[in-house]
Amino acid sequence: MNNRRRYFLASMGLLSLAAVTAPWRSLLEDLPVPQEPAEEEHPHASEARLRELDHALKDQLYAVSHFDQDLEQDIFLPVAEQPVFQQVLRRQRKIQAHAGYANFSLMSFDEMLKYARSYSVIGAFSATEIQFMEKIFFHDAHDYGFLGEKVISSLTAKVVKKNVIKIQHSGNYLFKGESQRVFEHLKKDVGESLVLTSGIRSVVKQMYLFLAKAEKCNANLSRASRSLAPPGHSYHALGDFDVGKRNLGALNFTARFAQTEEYQKLIHLGYVSIRYTQDNYFGVRYEPWHIKVV
Ligand SMILES: [Zn+2]
């Protein structure tokens, strides 16, 4: 990770100072106590720090508003790893087609490996492919410029089936309890034209979506992470969900959704929070469709 990103994260309290290297580290260490004697001796030091922070904040907001472009600091998947990346993606795509969209959205890592071994049309994941998936999961996503927290730390985390409910006509599941309650409340208040477009996503499902997005972004992992949380970082694993307007299709996942009557009704209800707002500091594009539950 470059120092400007580390500096930004540490100043936002998102990263420990230990991860920041000198000279940035020395700039940061006394940031919360600007009245120290050293400050008076070097009046320009704090100005310089503020300028750096301001610069980092601007970089961050620039990335969010230009989410779908290649930017200077972006991290790409190494060329040598692209063949294994394609193999993994192909195999996961086959599993989703074979097991069905809804089943795949709940599948755990171990279930996925077993599923692949069980069907010759899919075929077992190779050791190299498994290593690649582990690497993607355990990589520090802050490196890409994605600043959201890691909410699932285990690659083999399972969705407990008795805690979920399939939402009719959507092909998606929600957690029973708060998520289901919020969705039903929304449907009642906004109307039947409000639909669930994405519910619970297991680590495997999120990994598949992230890799598919990375493929569309020509292996630019930073650009992919501005549109889709890397695996382990999605609140879809905990209870957040996406809504859309019936028959709006893929446009539901664009700023176009914010122009619909459904969205207007939704934000005026007073009890709905959007996870990624227009100018957020998580390094994620504006997502008016993503309902924050947890
Ligand atoms: Zn979402």
C-alpha cells in the first residue's frame, strides 16, 4: 500500500500507526495533539500535515466519483496470475449455473470445493486455484484503496440455513429477523414495484462477483473494488440487501435508480439508511440501492 493511502487510513482511525512508514509516521504521531511544544518550534509542520491530509481526502473523493476509470494508483492483478484467475472464474461460473443462482448465493467455500469435485462437468479445483482464492480472500483490501472493514474473517464461514428465508420471485435469500422485517416494511410503504435485487451473499458468492467485476475491469482490482466489495468485506453477508424497481433490470445498479419514484419514496420514509452515500470515505461508488441493515 502506498504511503498516502496509509496516511489517510491512519488519520481516519482506520489503520494502526504501526503500519505507516516514516516520514509519514512521524507526521502522524502527534496529529491529535497540535499544541505540543514541538509544534510551536515548527509552525509549518502542522500546516504540511493538514495539506497532506487534505490531499489524501481529495484523492479518495476523486476515486469515488471516477469509480469506473483506471486511476494512477490502481492495483492490477499480476499478468502471471491471470490464467489461474480465469480458470477459477470459469469454474465458479459453471457451479452457479449448475447449482442455481439462489443456492450459489448461500454456498460456503467447503461446499463449493465439494460441489466441484462431485460433478465431472465442473471438475475439482486444483491446488493452484485454491491458493489463488485464498490469496484473494486474505489480501489486504486497503491496498486496492477499498477502505471498508472486513466483516467476515474466515474463508470457510457458513450461512446458517435455518436463519434464512427465500424471498418469493427474487431468487434471493434474506436473514430472518431484522433484514426480513425491514424489507417487508419497505414493500408495504413503497409498494409492490419495489423488488429485492440482491440479498445474502456468502463469501464464495462475493468472491465470484468480485472476480467477475475484475474481469470486466481488465484485471484492475482497485477499480473492481470501487464497485464491489472484495470477498469478506460485503455487508450482504451480514444482513444488508439491495432493492430496485421492478423491470428496471441492470439499471437498478446504476445512479438511474435514484431517479425512480421508488427511490424517492424510500428515502422520504425516514427509517432507511443507504450504506454508500454520494461522497463516502470508503472508496466505494454511490449505491442508492444498497440498504444498510446492520
Ligand atoms: Zn449491495
